[in-house]
Amino acid sequence: MIQWKEEIIINKNIEHVWSLFLDKNIKKIMPKVEEHTLIEKKEHEVGAKHQQKYREGKRVETYIVETLAYEDTEEKKKKQIRFVLGKAFEISLTFTLLKNEQDTTTFIYEGSNKGVNFIGRAMMKLSSQKGNDDVVQEFLQRVQTEAMKGS
């Protein structure tokens, strides 16, 4: 299993950064997601389910994303999701935003990726921590870049 927890400070207010995690804006921070469709409950509810289509090269994977936790207060925003990719990997992601002074936001991105069958576990052993770290850093930077666009 690979796990990570990284954080950055974004020079935008918490509401602006949080808006990037809404269904209508998800492709801005996750450009490989081609489709993100709510199929159960409401987007801001624990237990909400979305069907997502994700492109990796020429292949498109379809899977169900379940919301495990959702918090939306003035000081803190949090969304935790889980999905199984390619019937081989269970991925859990948590996005936490904390309100700072002077319209800045701390963005904490944490998650885990574990193999759920023989093939998934074998592929996890072959994957590198550095490769995963690069993907995590790229995501943090994308969120920061998108947050800095707009007002």
C-alpha cells in the first residue's frame, strides 16, 4: 500500500478553493476525468455516489466514487472519497481545507492506494514511491494554479 499526506498554502480564501471540488468544477483539478455523474444522494452528502470515467492514454476506466465524509463549515472543508480502479486498486482520497488569516487556505491532500487482488498487489510492489510522490505534487500544484485563476 502507498500512503501520502501533503499540504500547501494557497493565497485564496477557503470558499474560492472549495468551489474547485464541486461536481461542476471537478474537471479543472482532475483533467483526466471525462465524466462525473451523480447517481445516488446529493453531492454534499455522506454516501453520495458518482459514476466517473477516467482516461489513461487510450483506455477509459469507469468506476463508482463514494463520498465517505463531507464537512463544510466556515473554518474547515473536508471531502473524503473512495473508489476501486480497474478492479485492482482501492483508492481513498481526502481533501481538507483550513481557513487561515488574510484570505489564505491550507490545503491538505492525503490518501492511500492499495491492491485489492493478486494483480493489484503485484503492481503495487512494482510501483515506485517517487512516482506516486510526483503525482501527489502535481495534483497540489494543479489545485493551486486553478485557485489562482478566477477571482
